[in-house]
Amino acid sequence: MRLVVFGAGYVGLVTGTGLSDLGHEVLLYDIDPDRIAKLNDGRVPIYEPGLGDLIHRNQRGGRLHFATEIPASFADADAYFIAVGTPPGPDGAADLSAVMAVADTIAKVATRKAVVVVKSTVPVGTCDAVQARLAGAKVSLEVVSNPEFLKEGDAVSDFFKPDRVVVGARSDEARQMLRELYAPLQLSGERLVMTDPRSSELIKYASNTMLAIRISFMNELSRLCHATGADIHAVRLGVGTDSRIGKKFLYAGPGYGGSCFPKDVQALAALGRENGVQLKVAEAAHQANEDQAVFLAQLVDKALEGVMGKQITLWGLAFKPETDDVRESPAVKLASALIERGATVIGHDPEAGPNFTKVFGSKVAVKERDYDALDGSHALILLTEWRSYRAPNFAEIKRRLKASADGMPPVLVDARNIWRPSEVQRAGLRYQGIGVSLHRAADRPSQVLV
């Protein structure tokens, strides 16, 4: 098939490249000339494992193209994919201006009957609105919902080995077209979910919000553990062994971030308000995530007996490993809080340093090497569980960090609970995890990763 994907951002780039690797001829369109120039030059503008090789292979094969205009050769495409951003507005509702702008472009350029596939995360009813927007097109265009479920850091695998592909379409013809499009993935049974557009749109929001709720609840429990002396690891293991609950997304931490969970939870809550339905659980999940950021800042402040005038190192600036995305990152929130309280912040991340610098400029010094970011700091805060941080040299960390004025050893705040407290303390450092009090850290067994 001949396909046009609008938006060469995270979703569009992975989706378009993946579709080209399935044998389709794909044009990736974007209004940003610099981004398109980089892609045509062989430079990938985002960090996503495996994506660069995939792009280069399909460019060489003549199946993948990048442009800021739709050439005549793609005006007769079989399908047009909308994969542009839907950022939150002041009230949390999704901004659909980019989606509608793409719809207007498609109406102008399409010269034959085709399917318009909405990959962007959009509120219920958006496909109907896009369909109405296309009413003036010279050809028949049917709008289909096909939300993306790509995890940053593992998106290539998610594209080729999806848990499910959701398609919301009204006609049998459109459903069959999407079946043929994804046929190379060999989907079977419940992995190909065929439904109506409105249900498909809601599935995306419901999925992300359900996961965010689990994270937020575990983070609330971690705060309760601090207050009561309970251990969040024991709680997680005890809860997760219940087959009705399961073990995934039960880790306490600094809060969720990224381009999906924060935006989608707020958008779902806003959608509920617009329709007279208060989604109290979704609203609470968002508030709990905001509270966790405040709690972490307070935890660091308490561990250092005040951060005013202190230098603090952050390891991990991206919102999760294997990405350079710092949108809504816990590191961004914590750095902002620490700077506001008078601390000096030093950062390191294997990939996200340049993007973090775009946010803070000279307010945060980002180092190229992890241990170099420690020199002279009073504390190290682990925020993103990159593999390179999992087994550090604690003796070297101790050598580079600085003791407090009263002689107290430097503190390590393990906001991902991946280090063994006993190893940290044997190196002469203080340990603080999430959901584990300082005075109990030496007594509890180390975390068992499940």
C-alpha cells in the first residue's frame, strides 16, 4: 500500500517506519523543515533503541520518504495517518488544532478514495469531527480510529509485537483495509480488536489511565509506609502475588512522566467534565502524582536537613530509561523544586542531557560522565533506572561526594529502590529509598526485582 503519515514526531516516526518495514511505501510528512532535513540526512531526531537502523534500512530500500510537502505521487495514497500532537490546554483538555489542520490538508490533496487513520490520542468524538471536517473533499474519505500503544524505550518491539491492535471503523471495507495493512504482524484472536471509533478512542485513554492509577496508588502507599514504618517492598510483593492484581506497575517511585500518562489522565478527566461525568479516580491519580513530586522534594530536604546552599546531583533526567524524553520528567519537577529552595543542581543522563539543558539552560550543569557529576555534591538522587546506574561503585561515589558541615556522611536517595541499602551503608553512605524509612533501611532485605 501507499501511505502518508502526518507527523514525524515520536508516534509518527515509529509508526511510519514500522509500516515501511512491513513492505508498504510510506511518506512521512512534517511541517518542521529542520526535522525533515535531519531525517533525509540520515540523522534520527529522537533516541529510541533500534529505530535508527530501521529508518536507514527502509530509506535504502526506497520504501520510506520524508518531506514537508505532499508530492503528486502520494496524492493517491491508500491511507493517510494522523500522528500529530494533542497537548493539554489550560483545563487539561486535548488541543486538537493540529489534528484538524491535518484533516484540512488531506481534504485538499487526496485524489482518490482512501481511509484516514487517526493514530493521535484524541477525545471521544474526534473521529466524527474529523469526518465532518473532510466533508468538502473531492473524494470519499472514511475516518478510522487506530490508537497507538508504543512504550518509549521499547517502541520498535511494541510495533512489531503488539499486545493488541485496536481499530475503530464503521464500514466493513475500512475494517478489511486495516486487516490487510497489519496482516504481516500475524495478529490473531483478541490481539486484533475491531470496534466502533468512539470506543476505540476511549480504549486508549482508559488503558493509560488504568496504568497511571496503579502507579499513583503505590506511590500513595509508599508515603503511608514512611508514616507508619511499613516497607513498600513487602507490600508490593504481598499484593502482587494475588493473581487478580498481578505484579506489573506496582513499583513505588518519584511519579510518572512522559508524553502520555500526565496528558492522557488529565484529558480523560476533562472529557468526563465536558460530558457531566466526574471521573474521580482519574482526577485522584493525577493529584497523587503531583503530590509524589512534592513528597520527593520534602524527602530530599529532610535527608539533608535543608537543601539551601547544598549541591545535589541527579542521576537520570529522562522520565524513563531508553529514551531522551524529559517531558513531565520527575527530574524536571525535582530540579525546579530544589533550585527554588536554594540548592545547586548537577545532572547526568546517558541520553537526555541535551533536552534537559533546553529546559533549564545554565541553571543546571549537565555532565557527560556520571561520576563527574558527583564532585562536591552533598547528595546523589537516582531518578531513572538506566542499566548503567544499577550497579555503581559506591566507594567511588563516597570519594566524590561531600560530607555535611556537621560530619554526617553524604546521602543517596534511591527514588527507584534498585540499590541494596546494605551495600550503600557499607561504603559509608546514608541510604534513603521510597517507602522505606532511614532507620529501617539496614534491617530490611534488599529489593527483589520481579
